[in-house]
Amino acid sequence: MLKNILLGTAVLAGLSTAALAEDTRIHMINCGDNNGDGIKLQDQLIADWEKANPGFKVDVEFVPWGQCQEKSTTLASAGSPPAVAYMGSRTLKQLAANDLIIPVSMSDAEKATYAAPILATVTANGEQWGLPRAFSTKAYYWSKDLFKAAGLDPETPPKTWDEMYEAAKAIKEKTDADGVGLVAASFDNTMHQFMNYVYTNGGEVINADGEIVFNSPNNVEAMAFYGKLATVSQPGPIAYDRGKLYPLFNEGKIGMFISGPWERKKLTGDWGVAPIPVGPKGTPGTLLITDSLAVFKGSGVEAQALDLAKLLTNPENQMAFELAEGYTPLRDMPEVKGLVAKDATWSAFLDAIPTGGPEPFVTDYVALQDIINEAIQGVVLGEVDAVAAVEEAAERLEDAK
């Protein structure tokens, strides 16, 4: 009898092992960590998807922001791609050109849920190459405490670049703090920060005809103003990316900075948020930036990965994820209308959408980023003037488009 029991147990164990071995793994790479409230919702949706798709198991790998996109691309280039990965939409055109990802085949109804500028961030050659997962606009944060200390009206944020500079100068001269937080590190959000000034001064990098127009008077003014801000910023902006600014702000070391809506959960003290001040040739604007879920080619589970990605990013699930993470909503859902009523600080981020501009969508995005960052760094360090920096960058950008 004991022998039969042991034999039965062994058989069941063998069946269990075999069943587990038969599960097809879906490797998903997620940028960042697993601490966000939105990730908890994502985990539950993945668990629900697994129940509805027996035989498939999703393995989510969290990789730090600085390495995750490179890891996905490296794995794909080596022939061992993740099934689906979180990627900056700016990378999709290059991934598609290198035949590393598949188009996501959106129906007209699915396309209609997105505003045209957002859909454009994932579209190349008439096809969509990713499913937008995160969207952000930017706004201007100011410390009411430091405005008071500098003799400025704490309830009146600057509306123009000149007013922004004068406020930053007053804070630097009349308090122990620096006027503005400025980023110039060799990192993607340095170019992103600069693009806010490009778009608030009527500039572009690439026009509607696909021509490089970076060397415009608008962009020269934006570059010169960025360099001017370095004279009233924290020391050594070359060492700072955007993520290092909010701690300075909380510590009372800078009076203002530009960032996304997620910062509101992290800030302390008495602060306000308003539209980004505008330049002499501009109107209110911001950089519109999306990250997407991309389905990689060659995983053997492309259909399942696409199905999962569409579940995660459908209107209802995506909205819940965005609200939990503090991101600007991708779609104009009914819930959006109630955001400002509940929290007035949403206004600056939502009002900027109609006048915002997209990330430049080029084949070699890394080259574009490096070229613009090098121009910024040269001006911030005083090694080159704005005219020369913009002109040289424009010439080099011709090879990146």
C-alpha cells in the first residue's frame, strides 16, 4: 500500500513538473522598479491574462531606467529578444528599420481613442510600432517660500522667460538658494528639458516635410536662454539629470524647476505649479513625450505578447494605470474632466496638450539626443555661443534623421 502511495505521489509530481515545463514563457521588460501603485494594477491584469491563456506564463523583469531600453535592444540584436518591452517611443523608428519589432496592427476604432499628436509618436511609414504606455507633459514648479524670501509675489509665477530669469536672479541674490534647477547631464532628459524651451519659443527640430530646421532664430534664442539660466542655477548643471532636481527643491536649494506631474507626490513645503513661461517668439507649449510597449520580433510568442500589451493599454486599464502612477492621461476619457475639480494642479499639465510638440521622430534617436546634448553642454559651460552651437548641431542632425 505504501509503495502504491509513493508511486502515485511520484507520478503526480512528474505530471506537475511536466505541466510546469510546458508553460511557454513570455519575457516582459519593464523600466524602473515594481513599487508604483500602477504596477500593482499591472500585476493583477497579467495574472488575469494568464488565467485566460493557460500554458503561458509572463515573466516581468524590472530594469533600472538607465539600462532597460539598451538591454532590450541588445537582447534583440543578439537573437534573444524579450517578447514585449517598455521602450521610449523615440526608439521605435530605429527598431522598426532594423526589423527588431513588429507593427501593432491597430484598428480604426483603437486609433480613434488617441489624439493625433500622440498616435504620431508611434507611427512611421503609415504603421504603428508601439502601444503608448506612458505620456507626460511638463510644467513649471516654483517655491512660494523662496519667492517670499526674495521679495517676490509668491502667488504670481512668471509667464515669460524674462520674468523667469529675473525671479531666479532675485532668489540667487537675496537668499541662500539658487534660482533655478537646470539639467545638462549626458542623459535623455537633458534634451527633453531643452525641447520645452524650443516649443515655448515656436521652434522645431524637424518640420512637417521632414526637414531639419534646428538652426532657426527661435532655437538660437532657446539655446541662449538655456545658457543664461546656467548663471542663476545650481552649480555644475552638467552633473544633473531631471531626477536630481526635486530633492534640491525640497531642501530649499533651488527656487524653481520644470518637470512632469509625478513630482507633485514628492514635493514638500509651499509650492505652486503653472504653465512653462514663454519665449519672445512663442506661445504656451511643452514637450509631448510617450513611452510604449513594443512587441519584439523572433520571440515565438508575438501574438500572445501583442494580446497582453493591448490588454494592459486598453482605454480603461490604461487610465487606471496612469492615475495610479501620476502620469498625464493619454486619452480624453470621462475621468479626465474630473481631475482638475479634484486637484487644480492638474490644469498646467492638461492645458498644455493642445499646444505641445512631439519628440523628434528620427531613425537614429541616440545620435539626435547626443548631438543636442553636446550643444547644450557647450553653451552651459561657456565653450561656444548659441549661434555656433545650434548651427553645428543642425548640420550633424542631417545624418540622424
